[in-house]
Amino acid sequence: MEQASPQLEHGFTRIANELLEAITVYPFNATELKIVLCLIRRTYGWKKKMEIISYGTIAKDINADIRYVKRLIRHLAEGRVVFKQKLGRQNLMGLNKNYRLWRLWKTQNSGGELATVAVVNQPPGQWPPNPGK
């Protein structure tokens, strides 16, 4: 078997450490995390903030059922983690880099137990974003 040898010269995806750290602590399930990483690769990986991406493309990229992917993307959009806008039959999608607007966070309470906290302190008129910016 040939050894893998990834090189930056063959392409890379640039992402802010602060955003990557927010992604690592957010309470995603495994498939949600794969979707987020896929969106990052297909947007930031091509120096774009948003891109027209089909559910089928994401499902194929992460090896998941398209119906499950569609349901999770809807959940991620409702949770303000991803932007999703319909353009006819197409989906314009991207990651919301303002992670403080994401809806759910898990925090540890004083007893050491994990608690889910809803984040709803978003100013009016800030959602959804203008993809033209």
C-alpha cells in the first residue's frame, strides 16, 4: 500500500483557530461535524464564504444517507450554525463564522455535569446574513 503524503502545495483549507476551537467544543453529533467540515472544505477550501451545494453532494462526500443529511442541515440552519438559502431548486450554504450566534452550547455546571444552554442573544435583523457581503 502506498503511503499518504499530503502537501500544502497540493491545496489547503484556511480557517481561523478561534472558529476551529468553537467547532471542537460545540455539541455536534458525528454526522453534523462531518457536514460542517464538508461545508468548510467546499467553501473556505475554495476561498468562498458560501457555495451552491446539493444535499446529494454532501451525502456522497461524507458517506451518509441523503435524507439524514437533509434533516441535519435543516437542524444546523435552525441552530444558526450554517446558512442555507434556497435559490430555485439549489441550496446556497456556508458556515456561520459568528459562533456566538449558534443556538446550543454544552457547559459544565458547578457539579461537573454537562448542561445544554440556549444562546438567544442575537440582535434583530442579523439573521439570515446577506450572502452578497
